[in-house]
Amino acid sequence: MRSRSVLATAILAASIIARLIWDAANANGRNFVDLHVYRDGSAGLADGSLYLFTYSGSTDFALPFTYPPFAAVVLYPLSLLPFSLVAILWELATFATLYGSVVLALRLCGRTTGVYALAAVWAAIAIWCEPVRVTLDYGQINVFLMFCTLLAVSMARTERGQIMGGALIGLLAGIKLTPAITGLWYLAVRKPLGAVAAAGAFVATILGCLLFFPSVTRTYYGELLGDADRIGPVARVINQSMRGSLSRIAGHDVGSSWIWLVAVALALVLAVAAWRVVRDDTFGVLMVVQLLGLLVSPISWVHHWVWLLPLAVWLVYGGGARLMGAKVVLGVWIAVAAIGIPWILKTIDESSRDLPAALVAILGSAWSVIALATLAWIAVTPWTAVTRSRARTEVVAAAIIDDGRLLLAQRARPSDLAGKWELPGGRVELGESAHDAVRREIREELGVDVEPLDRVGTEVALRDDLVLRAYAARLTNGTPQALEHLDLRWMSADDLRHVDLDDVVPADREWLPSLIGLLSSSETNEVTSTTLSPRRPAASVDEPHNAG
């Protein structure tokens, strides 16, 4: 395992070094035009010239500062440093967050072993795919936004995490509007607190800038918002949104015409249909939402499509791998990202060689067409295949026994179960083993580490597609805390014998005889090391007492 990690690290290091050499040898490899705009443009925040700035270097078209004023607040410190230092730090940070994005994507897919080595190899390859390559060329911010979005989604397992992650999404939307689409994810996975927090944080960025920088804030949100032409020529081949594709076909910017509205309606229908298929897979829902955002945005430059990387991870390790044809879809995405069709067409155009407009329109719509096709593919995946992949979803409960006592947790919600006692636990995520789910859920709910052991009792059917199973567990590190429950109690076998069944969650009542037997065996030292042989004194929460 260690040799594998060393090899993976060496592969990533070699890829990064090769990229830095490419930068030095290729003039376009270190043009950093967007980074110049971030650094030089944000300097105009203080004197009110933020939206009067235009980058004076060599570019295909004028590059003003196009982001909201809060972005200038965040980026302003860059203007205080020499550009050469900013450039190298920015590039190294992009490598780091690219790697971090793969780690988060793998974990969201349920991967728990070999994550860091695997992420290193994926990141090493991703450096050379078109969206990431162009992001590095321009010094773009997209990889940072993607990483923070994945981080916010990773935090959403608890109510506190929903609020914190939602607030992070709101701040990202204050920097660049496109991450705001993630608010739909919170609604689609039934985590409305996150959507509310995102909206609140975004509004706070506006009000804060309005208070301290009223002029530029009014300019942006009053005059510039929605002006796609200011961002760049919509019909340019490097704009891979639906509006860009339709504009190339029509020969002019279609704007918000009925043609574009029909295309948006189509994308929405496909996204909703795809959501219905993957709605139990929170990471799959995120992929649907991000593809929708890229399609309906007025401008989705090639470098905005860095979301191809998490999509590829989902297709290999996540719920997408369980859908028929996943390898074919992945192969098409990889081929398009490796070939770089928009940039080939752009290069040919700049060489003064004329290409038929129809050919440019067709080939130049590769990303948006494949994105629509991917949503359609998910939407029409046979229900039987998806049902099989979701059949008998497992919920795990941990019977944590320490020093002959069992830890029970008092539920805080829903209202019909609030106040009742249960074994702590939660649902097994896609790609996750039952033991890994026990470790994760107990760490999230109690803030401690446990070692899952054997099954306890029989499984309990919660509904046709949901089964509850209990696993014995040994406390290995930490003192349990009621992070998501009302209270915690350590109980002996005698306590359980006298407990009032009405005070126990109905699904857990069937396990009481098995738990009493397990505790009795533990008390008389009859339990072997493969089940429950306590290694340490019990952690102090409360002295055991009758829950009834």
C-alpha cells in the first residue's frame, strides 16, 4: 500500500513538473490573462474604477472585470503582491485544489480506502484534459469554486453542515454567480436549510458591498448584471453553453429569444427526469445540477467545464457506474476532453483558414450536445437497472459496548420518534461498505471512532427497499457526545431488561433480547475477541440508568 502511494505521488509530481516545463516552453502556457484581470482589476475597488478596468495585454477580445464586487473584495489582496509571485502561488494552489477535488469526489462516491493514491493518479491525468489545461493557461478560478462546492456538499450530512455548506455556496455565488446553481441541489436532495443559508449568504455579500462600496455595487447589479456581451462574444466557439451553440447555428447571438427558452425548457425536462432516476444518490444529483447550470448559463467557456472531472469519478466509482452504458458515456467525455475540439477550431480560425460555418456550428457544440445527451441517458436508463442498484438500501445501527455497557442515544427528530432511545447510526451511502458506514455515522453523530464487529440480531425491514441492520462496535477513541441526539446513556443488561418498550424506537425493539445476551456475555467475560472484548475503560457520558 505504501509503495502504491509513493508511486501515485511520483506520477502526480511528474505531471505537475511536466506542466511547469510546458508553461516555460509555451507562450500560451503562462499567459494568465484572467489572473491579470483578477489582480489588476480588483485594485480598482477602492477608487470606484472596478468596472472601468480593461486588461491591456494581448487578448482575443477586451477583458473587463466581470465578477460581482464581492469577488474584488476577496481578490484585492492579490493586487498587493508582485504578479510573478501571485502567478506561481495561484498555479500551485490550483494543482492542490484539483487534487483535493478528486479526494472529495471519491469520498462522496463512498470510497474510503486508497483515496489519496487514487486521487493523485486522477489529478495527474486531469491536468492535461482541456478544461483544466485552459484553466491553468488563463489562471482561472474555476477549480477553486469546484473544490469549495464539493466541500460544501460533503458537509451537508448534518443540519449544521447544511447551514455551513449553504453559506459557503452563497459566498461563492457572491464571487462568481455560476455556483448559485448549487442551491437547487439542496432543494433536490431535500436539504432546504442549505438553500436558505446559501440565499442568505449571497444577499449578505450584496448588502455588505452596498454598504462599503455603494457605487460599484449599484453599477454591477443595476447596469451590468445579465450583460453577456460584456463577458465576451457569445457566439465564440469556446463558449459551450446552449446559447453559444444556438448562436453559432443561427449566425448571431440568439439572446433570450424563444429558441433559447425552448432549449432551456428541454434541458430542465431532461434534468428533472435524470433527477428522478438518481434522486437517492446525492452526488449523482449534484452532477445533474452542475450539467444543467453549464447548459443554461449564457456563457460556459471551455474552462468552466472542469466539472467533467467529478462527473468522470461518479461514472467510475459512484452511482453512475451502476447505470447501463456508463463506460460508453465516460469514453465519449474523455475523447472530447482529450481532443479539445473547440480549441482546434479556434486555432484553425486564427490561422486564417476558412472552415464551413455549418462544420464549425456542429463540431463546436460538442460539450453542450454531450451534456444534453448525458442527461437524456440518465433519464432513460431502464428503471429495472436502477431499482436493482437501489434494492434493499441498508441502514446501519451501532451497538457500542464498553465495559459491559451499551450506549443508547435519544432521538431529537422526527416528532413521532423524538425522546425515544435507539442505537445510533444511519444509511449506507453508494459504494460504501456497512462497516465503513458505521465508522462514518458514529464519527458524525457522536464524535468518536469505533471498530465495527459482527452483526447483532436479525435485520429489520423498514420498507420494501430499506433494511436496518445492527452491528456490534468497540469504542476505540474519544468520548461520545450527543451531536445530533438529545442525550446519551450507557445501559447494562439489567437496565435493558427493565426498559419500557414504549421508550425505545420501534425498529430497535426486536434487538433487545440479542443485546441483553451480548451484554450478559460481556459481563461474564464469555465474549471472544472477534465479538466484544473491551480494550479500555468505558468513556464517561452518564452513569447507566433505566431509560423508562
